[in-house]
Amino acid sequence: MKSLFRPSLSTVLVVFFFLILLFLGLFAEVFESQTPEVDIAQIYANPVPINELQKLKGLKLTNKHGTFVFENTHPEGVLSGPWQMLEPQALKLKSDVVNKIVDALNVIRVRNFHRLEPINITSFSLDNPTLTLMFTNARNKNFEIKMGLINPIDNSAYLSLSSQDQIYQIDPIEMALESYDLAQLVESKVLALNMDSMQSLEIYGEEGLKLKLLRKENQWFDQNGVQLSDIKVSRFFSELEDIKSFSILDKLNADQQIFMEKAMARSLYGLKIISGQGVRSYVISKVPGQIPGMNVIKADTHALSSEEKQSFVLIDKNELKILGTRPADLK
């Protein structure tokens, strides 16, 4: 009688394999990375909040060449700026760069999307992005966009946004921002100024304050409270903005950095710009001879740097004549 209930070997194997399949099915159900269920139209909609990027205060771009920080000098955040690079150099951003970036983001085409979770973040290189864009709009709201690897098989890229919980597979954007360097981003001009946002400007020489321009109720005054000519002040700012650099010093070694810091300690001019965006301060000094290991210094070469003295732009002495302007010249 007991033999009737004794299972055969084949029965045991069938039950065993059934239990294995059941276990695998439950495992896949629990751990499989599911694609979120959304409306099909949402898949192909551009996830970048372009409307929030029409008026900007700042932009930070990070790629394989480093991190570049830009400030919009327009008081209302109009994209055309002008824009000032704050790091790593004091240079004026090319006038069309930010507009082109926003335009390129505006035409993103989404192919597919994936859940924002650790395994996908690593798989698509979003933990080590090829490009990061941090926008700060006119309402002080931040939007961070990260670009991961570019898939050479189907020529697609992966994107994540700080305001979204998805990873988007997209067509690569039209601007190869992951490879942009200083030469592609900036002009040779050093300063980006906007008179509408300017509140005060100060120029210091070796003896102290040489010139101070102060704006009060849309009128300009010097350090003695004397009202100045609007036309002459406007021309002064225009000429100041025309100062050009002929070379950029970056990625200096220890000896070169020490040499430049010593040179900048003997400042000939100090420049302080106060605007609606805040305070920017620069030091200008003569470069005393060749920098170790370089051959870029010409006669009467000067260098401009921020107060931190971490980077330097080289300027010919003739470009600095405008810094000799006296209060009487602007009456």
C-alpha cells in the first residue's frame, strides 16, 4: 500500500524543477528593473524645463577640461548677457554660447527612458558624467543636467535631470559640450560689463584709490560726489570692456604658480566692480621676466587675476591705458 504513495524519481524531478521556476519567477518579479508606466507621449516629450531657462543668473559647465563658472551681467537675466567667466579665468563668454546651449536642449528627442536607480546610473555613466550643466535662473532656482556615455552602436546618449526621477535615452545634443575648452567658450576680451546692472566701480593704483564711479538714481558721481557726464561714463565702460588678453595661463606647475603669485603680490592696479550680481575684484601686475618653463612673456606684459590668484590672463601694457582715467576726464 505504501508503494502507491511513493513518488517516482521523475515525479520528484518535475516537482523540483517546478519549484526552481517558481522561485526564479518570484525573484525576477521582485528585483527586475521595470520601466515606469507612463503615457507614450511622455516618453518622447522633452524633459528639459526650457521655460525655466529663458532668464538665467548663472551657469556652471563641467566636462573633461574642468569646471567653468559663468555669471550673467544682465540685470533681468536675458540670455544674451553679456556673460562673465568667473572660473577658471576672468574672461568674457562668447555672446552666443548660452543661447546655443539652451537652443540645443530645446530640441532634444527622447528615444526611451529608464528608472533612476544605482545600477542604471552606473551602467549609463551618470555617476561619472561626460557633461554636467548647472543652471541658476532669475528666480534663484537650480536645474542640473547630467550627460552620461554616448552609445556608439546606436548613437544615443543618456541624460538625467535633478528635477526628474528618470534616465532619458536621447539623440546626442547638437553641441558637443563635453569637449568644449576655453577657446571655444570665451572671447579674448577680459571683462563683461552691463551698465544697467552696474552700481559702482573702483580703480586702485599703487598709492590707493584713483577713480571711483558711483551710481545714484541713474546719475554717475565720482569719489568726491561730483556728477559726471553720462556719455563719457558710458564710453569709459565701453573702453574698459575692450581690454583684451593675448594669452591664458592655466594648469601651472608649482614653480610657475609660485612665480605668478609673487608677481601678482606687487600689484599696479586693483579693480573692483559692484553690480546687481555682487562684487568682483581683480589684481593687475607687471610680469617680471619669463615664467619658468614658458616663453610667452613679451615686453611690458601684465597679468590680471582674481583675488584668489589661481589663474591668470596676460595683457599687453597698451591695453591698460584706460585704467589711467581720472575723475576730471569724465566730467
